[in-house]
Amino acid sequence: MIELAKTSSTSAIIDLYRVKSKILISNLSSFLRELAAHRSAFLGAIVIMIFVLAAIFAPQITPIDPTKMRLQLSLLPPFWAQDEGDLARLEKQAKREVLKELIELIEIDKDYLSRLRGLSMQEMLVELGRLSEQGRLDRKDLLMLENLGKKVMVHPLGCDRMGMDLLSRVIYGTRISLLVGILVVGISAFIGVVLGSFAGYYRGWFDNLISRFCDLLLAFPYLIFAILIMVIMGGGFMNMIFALTFKAWVEFFRLVRGEFLSEKTKEYIDAARVAGQSSFKIIVFEILPNIIHSVIVLGTLRMGYMIIMEASLSYLGLGIAPPTPAWGSMVYLGKQDIITGIWWTVTFPGLAILILVLSINLLGEGLHDILDPRLRVD
Amino acid sequence: MTIPIMLGVAILVFTAMRFIPGDPVDVMYGESGFITEDQLERMRKELNLDKPFHVQLYLFLSGLVRGDLGISYTRHRPVWDLIKERLPATVELAFGAFIFGIIIAIPIGIVSAVKQYSTIDRTSMAAAFVGISIPGFILGLMLILIFSVTLKLLPTAGRIDPILGLRLKDITGLHILDSIITRNPRALLDSIKHLILPSIALGAVLAAIVARVLRSSMIEVLRADYITLARAKGLRGFIVVTKHALRNALIPTVTVVGIQIGVLLGGNMIIECVFAWPGMGRLAVDAIKESDYSVIQGVVMIYALTFVMANLLVDIIYTFLNPKIEL
């Protein structure tokens, strides 16, 4: 009899979950439909997707190594502004690298090498083809050398002072920015939700303690506080995540705590308690699902801010140190040259930050419109 | 509430700075190599580094009350003197940014609310959205590229032309005020020219946020019954908007400005770096490069205390605007 009761209650619970997951799926699909209908949020989401794809497939889509310095190509302008001299520089550099590889591959006597040096890129490739026909150079190696030459010749957005390719660096820089945004917001949201829900639900000394600590942290301007932590701990990626998270969770804590305070007084909580649910279950299964949307909205909006903070710290020389490609440090490297009219080293990473943060904010505001029912009244 | 928080800030900063590995005395004199271990020991005693932590903390706090922030490790001068020299520049920039932010934001916020969904509204709100998404240093560098490098209209760095600066008598430290007092129109013009770009770069975020908040609270207020009544009484639209609606719409705006003061203070550090502005933020960044921890500690303290005081000020303004709230 007890067995039977157990199984029937289990199947009832399973049924309940089936219904719940069906609701979830229909909610999700209606949410996606609303997102698609919200023009600016949809645009933001698309641009973010492009950035995410760029970050994931950076090694596949970048033409060349973002940290390789080619001092000959220092401050090369973007392709539409390249003049005769720049093209000559590019060709010289490409020839140099191809020849360097060639010497590694096969034995060449000095006279032949100096003759090769005197040739143009086009002529040199013809000469290499002849070498391959003679059987001295592998077909595969020939292709590799041709590719290398082509790759070095192309720098669509130009180079920075150290001769590093700007396009590759902007693409790779996406990784740092997105990772900082996701990690800082993810960790802070988690800490904030856990502490906030317990503090808001149980109140008491625990709530008091954490709230006072938050007041203390809030007394510091955000960037100043992050700088303080970075000075103490030193630069680097993980330290920066730590420095930014150290204060970022406070906002999530205050949001969740506040929501819990107001939710706790509502009738469905009384109903759940009468039905015999434990406090833990009430927190996790009753209240959290009702407030999580505001955490998502806050998280999205904060992500843009965190990316700005990362760039600012790197710009001050406290975050990611060059030559690792990060947008903030790229701007820092390019800053000294803008007085002489070298605009591209600063503008491209700057634009990247602006476009990414702008799209994240567009999505965040859109989510706010879609997910926050209180705004829908009018 | 303000005083315990200030105390907490001081203790937190002091404690955090103790976590830095290495000995301050080594930073001060270690590189010169002319100093014996004996002298180093004496220096440590002089700086109270030989005493236990709680005694050091007590000395730090009691010094703080007297305005004593310790001695700079690398410049060998009192930190407070260093900060005092730089403070007028920072105040001038902050003031410039604030004025720019408010002057731009309030009319935009009002017009956008009154003419909702008009072209002006859409354009200015799009601009405001860009304003909240662009980091200050990028905006600053773009302004330099456009107005200084390309158009050659405005200077790129500093507060004043060095030659004019030397001739300008130092009364308040604020160049604009000094040149007005001494009736020096050339210095006045030059220092205003220097101030324009940094103020825009620093004030843009503030302007964007204030315009957005003011617009939305204004829209809400304009729908209220008492506005309809005021209009029904036959008051002119302009008076209704500025006298009746604006006051109430300002309440949420002031709150937001209060929150933004922190952003302004942090941004100040960055903008001072971009424009080589000889203020407190630049002092801090230089100190970071030189590992001058006592200066960093001092500047962070000043920033945090300013922030706390500013929030207190916002609370006070708030009660003026909204008599329902008491302090």
C-alpha cells in the first residue's frame, strides 16, 4: 500500500515536471519570438553572436599570428591608405620571411640566395616554382611558402608600433573581453544570488553582516577599488577577474535580497509553507524562478560595464599586459602615436569595444522590456 | 552612517595595503645602494614599520584625522602636500565635466520628453545610448584625433600653455578663476580651451545617463493629473514643464547623479591620463608605476571619502527636492 502511494506520488511528481518543462519550453519559444520581434535587442543579439563566433574561431579566421612582431611593418596603415612605400615594405618583409623559411628547408648556395634577394616577390615565386620542378623543393613546401608570402603581404587594418597585425589582434582581443564579461558577471551573479537569497529569506545577523560589508564596498568608486586590488595583487587575467568580481557581486546581492524581501510576504509562499515545503525548497523552487529574470537583465547590463572596466584597467597598464591581444592594452600601445596622426592603432580596438558594449547594452535593455512584466503595463 | 563607513574605508584600505609583498623601505632607498642596513633599520623605525599591526593602524587613523597621510616613498614629501598641489586641477576638470553634463542633459531630457518619439528625441536618445556604451578613454582619444590632430582647434594635453601658466599668479589654483581675478583674458581663453575636450570626455557618460533618466521620469510626471490641471488652468506649456514638472522629475535624476559620482571619480583618473592633466588621478597613476604605495593609499582614501561625502550631499539635496523624505 505504502509502495503504491509512493509510486503514484512519484509519477505525479514526474507528471508535474513534465508539465513544468512544457511550460518552460513554451515560455522559451515565446521569449525567443518576442526577442526576434524586438528590433534593437535582436540586432544586439546578432552582433554579439558574431563576436562570440569570432572569439571561438579566432585561430581559424585570423590571417596571421596576433603576437608576431614584424618591426619592418611598424605603423603600417590600413589597406586603403597604403601607399607605394608601404607596399614595398610589405613585399620586402614577405620576401624576407619566405627566404628565411626556404633556407630552413633546403640547402642554397650564397650566390643563388643573393640573386633571389634581388628579385621581386612575383619573380621569386616563379623561381621557387622552377626549384620545385627540378625536384629540389617539395610541392607541399612550395605551397606553404607561397601561402606565407601571401599572408604576410596582407594586413587589412594595418599594424601597430611593434608591427603586429591589427586585424588579428582585434579578433583575438574579443576573447579576453568576452571572457572577462562572462566570468565576472557569472561569478558575481552566483555569489550575489546565493548570499542575497539567504540574507533576504532568513534576515538576522547574517543579513546584517553582509549588508554592512556591502555598504563598505559601495563607498569606493568602482574603478578606484579595482585599481587598488590590482595594485596589491599585480596584473594578469585571473587577478583582474578577482579584482572586478570583488565588488561586482554587491549589486546582485542587493537586487536579490530586495526581491526576496518583497516576495517573501506574498501568499504563494504561505501556501508553500502550509503544504509543508522546506525553506530551502521554497527559496530554490518557489522564489528564485520568479526573480531570476531580473538577475538576467542586471547581468546583461553589467557585462558591458565589466568589459569597459577591463579595457580601462588594461589601458592604465594594470590589466592584460601586451603583447597579449586585449583591446584596452592595444589602445594604450597606440596612444603615443595619435599626435602624429596615426589614427588606426587606436580607432580599431576602440571601435571593437564600442560596438560590443553597445550591442550588449541593446540586448540588455531589450531583455528588460521583454522579461520585466512591470514595465508592460502601458 | 557616514562616519562608520569612512572609518571602515580607512581600515580596509590600510589593511589591504599591508598585503603588498615587499618592504616599503626597500622601495624608497633600495635602489640607490648607498645606504647601509643600519640606516634602513632606522628608516623603518621612523616610519613605524617595526611596530605591530594594530599600533600602525592606530597611528594611521590618528594621522588621518589630522590630515596626515604619511610620506611619499619615492618623492620624499608628505602625501597630503602632493595631493593638495594636484587637487585644484582635478576639481576644475570635475567641475567642467559636471557643467558640460548638466548643460547638455537637462534641455535634451526635457525636449525629448515633451516631444516624445520626435526626430530630436530619437536622435538624442540614440546618442545617449552610445554615450553610456563608450569608455571615456576611447571617447577622449577620438576627440583628440578629431579636434586636435585633424582640425587643430584645441590642445591635446595639459591645463594651460606653459608660458602663460608661468605668468599666471597662483591664487586659488583653479586656472580659470585665477585668470578672472587677475584680469588675464589670454590665460582665461587658453585654460578654457584646454578644459573643453577633457570635460566632454569625462562628462559624456553623465550627460547620457542624466538625459535618459530625466526623459523617462519627465514622461511619467507629464502624465500626472496635476499637470493636466495646470494645463487646464491655462498655464503656458513652458511654465508647466519647467516649474511644475521639472521639479518632480529631478528627484530620480538626483539619485542617479549621486550614483554616477563614483563613475565620474573613476573616470577622472583615466581622463587625466589621456589628456596629461596634472591632477590627483594622474598622480595616482604615476604612483602606481613607481610603486609608491603611500601615495596610492592616500589618493584612494581621498577618492573614497569624496565619494562618501558626495553621497551625503546628494541625500541632503534630495530632501530639499522632496520634502516627504527626512534625513
